[in-house]
Amino acid sequence: MAAPTILIADDDGAIRTVLNRALGRAGFNVRTTGNAATLWQWVSDGEGDLVITDVVMPDENGLDLIPRIRKIRPALRVVVMSAQNTLLTAVKATERGAFEYLPKPFDLNELIRVVRRALEDPKKAAGERPEEPGQEAAEEQLPLIGRSPAMQDIYRILARVMPTDLTVMISGESGTGKELAARALHDYGKRRDGPFVAINMAAIPRELIESELFGHEKGAFTGAIARTVGRFEQARGGTLFLDEIGDMPPEAQTRLLRVLQEGEYTTVGGRTPMRADVRIIAATHHDLKQLIRQGLFREDLYYRLDVVPLRMPPLREHTEDIPELVRHFLTRAAAENLPWKIIDNAAMERMKSYRWPGNVRELENLVRRLAALYSEEVIGVEVIEAELADIPPATAEPEGEGLARSMEHHLRAYFSAHGDDLPSTGLYERILKEVERPLLTLTLQATRGNQIKAADVLGLNRNTLRKKIRELNIPVVRGGK
């Protein structure tokens, strides 16, 4: 049996040589060209078992070739490679029917694995999707920015699941862009013409979450003076983004699980089932598996939501993207009539060495602050040092002062990261809950579940402690009183 023939089109002679040698050593026949016209001629003549094409070539964009190739040879798979490593490139390649998208530079072993996988199962080739108007969006309008390997992994996952209705669970620290990823899935997906509805579980009182999600009927509870439409109904035909899913109370978790299992729901106080015609995307900064172990999150709901896991990397893991992010945020600031700034090399290096506890959101807020508050056009390292000055570590301080400083440091990072994007209400209660839950949990662990002793240690009334254990869903150690 003859070895498969790989057709390669790339205007870079060095890349053609490297691919020719690597694939030749792997046992494939290889034909290479530096232009799209020759590649098209080969495909039209029925040659080749697989196509590998660059995007930018002197005579034609490689992406424009894909629909034409699929029209005359639908079983011939196309692998796209590109140095234009943006989300939009990955999306376009997927939409036009590419089997795989590989950003340059790529690992040759990975390329060979992709080639073998593409040749083994041609029946699963993706069908061509019609090109939608308005897809040639400017780079500045992209929801996610960055060309690092970490962001390339995100782009490839997003591009693969955009054409589907699969449920996606986005995890990551605050400020990493979880909602931006969710919006990208919606805006470039099959439900782009429907609404994108977001709800933050941490910003809504526990007793109102079910009504917010599913709506309620008139008279369903005290104060329900009229029928209210819930987020599931608002998002019909589109996407429902459940942010901070780890803060969802148990009773709402049970109802959400039923929706995911049955595909329908009822309003609070209602009896007629309604079809849930939405795509679910959830996000959290919590470790949900830890919450499961603590009895705070349903394991069966977790596996229903975690169909496609997507981890947004913290900024400290892709600091090479900081210059591009800074340019993007400076451009946005200039569009809002803020003065244009230039960040000098030393200042940029200092920004790349910072750990960014508030991640990309903190970086954006810093750039906006630089544009708004500093008169100099060129921002030097002294300004960045002053802006990013860390709180010095605590030394000999009065009892309790170290904890207060630590809490102040975390709260400063929180406010710096969120800027104007703070919850509309309930922040005080949320912060207290974030502190109370680990405090009570660790105290109960230290007292081996003895609630009487734990109440004494905490200086709380025993009934108050029991009430808080119920309200915060804190697991009770067996044998405790």
C-alpha cells in the first residue's frame, strides 16, 4: 500500500523544508509549494490525501481555499497553520471546515500526530459551515487577547466547542477573563443570534436565586405581586452564563440538576413545565472538587456541568502577553478620549515581573489609571514601581495586626482587580461569608467537631454557631455535638 501524500502550501521556504524532512522521515510522501494556486491545482487534479496550508500566502488567503476544497473533495481534510495566533484565526479555520488549527511555531511531533489522526478517520471530517456576514471583525474587537502557548490552548478549545451546544465549565482566578471566554463561545457560536444572559450567583441573596433563575408566578411567595420572567426564559434561544456557580445554594443546585437532566423546568409556584432552550456555560474561581468534599456542591451536578472543562490561566502564567494586552487597553483608553501613553521597555519588563493577583482585570485597571492620572506621555519604570509597590511582609507587630494587614492586602487586590466592576449589592455579606466559612470550618476541625468547644473558642452562642453551620452549609464532623 502506497504511503499517503501530504500537500503543503507555505510561502516560507524554511518551513517547507522542515516539514518536508519531518513528514518524509515519518513515512509520508510530501509535495510542497509556496502559493495557493499550485495547491488548488493539485487538489483539483485529485492529488494528495491531506492538505496542510498556511493562512497568509502571496496570491490567496489559505482560509479562503478551505470551502472550495470541501466542495469538490469533501473527504479531503485540511490542517491550517498560522503565525496570526489569535482567537479569530482559530474560529475562522474551524468555521470554514478545517480539521485542525496549529499556531506557529508548533511542535513537529504534535504536527505528525495531527497528520496521522487526520488520515486514520476521514469519515469524521467536519462539515462546511456557511460564512456569516460580519465575521471579519477587527483584531481590536476580539474578546480575548494574547499569542502565548497558554492562550493558544484556550483558542483551540473554544474553536472546537463553539459550533456545539455542549455545556462548558470555565475555571480560573478572578480577573482571568472567564466571562470574556463565555461571550466568545456565544458570539461566535451557533446561538449568536440569541441573547447572552449572565447571572452572578455570589451577588444574589440565597433566597432569591431560584426565582431569578426560573422566574415565579404571582402569589408564589410574599411580595410576588406579578409573574416574573427568570433568566432561563430570558436566555431562550441563546446562552445562559452561570457565573460563580460554586456559590449556588444546595436547593438551587438540585433544581438546576433537574433542568440539565430533563431539559425543562417550572417557575417558582408554577406547575406547567417549560423547555430549557439554552446553552449553559458555568464559571467559578472555587475548587469545586474541594467544595464537593466539604458537602457544599453536588457531585452529580458537577459532572453535568463539567462536560468541557476550560481553565483560564492566571496572568502570571502568560506574562509574554502583557505587551499586547497593554497596547490593547491603551487603544481602548484612547477611544474614550483618554491621552495616549507609551510604556518604556524598563517599565514593561517590571510589569512582566509582577505577579498580578488581580490578573488581566488588574492590568486593565492599571493601564486606565496610567492614562488618566499621569501627565507624561512616556511612562517609566519609576511610575510602575510606585503603582505596583507590594505591601512589605509583616515583622514584629502587635497580636492581630498581621492578620489585619493580610486581610487589607487581599482586599486591596480585590478592589484593584474589580475597579468599577464591583457587585451591585451584597459585597459586605459576601466578604463576611468568605471569611466566616473557613474560620468556622477550621475551628470545628481543630475541636474535632465538638460544637460546644468550638462555640467557646469563637466566643459565640452555641445556637448561633449551629445556625451559621446550617446557613453556610458547613459539614459537621461525625461525633461532634
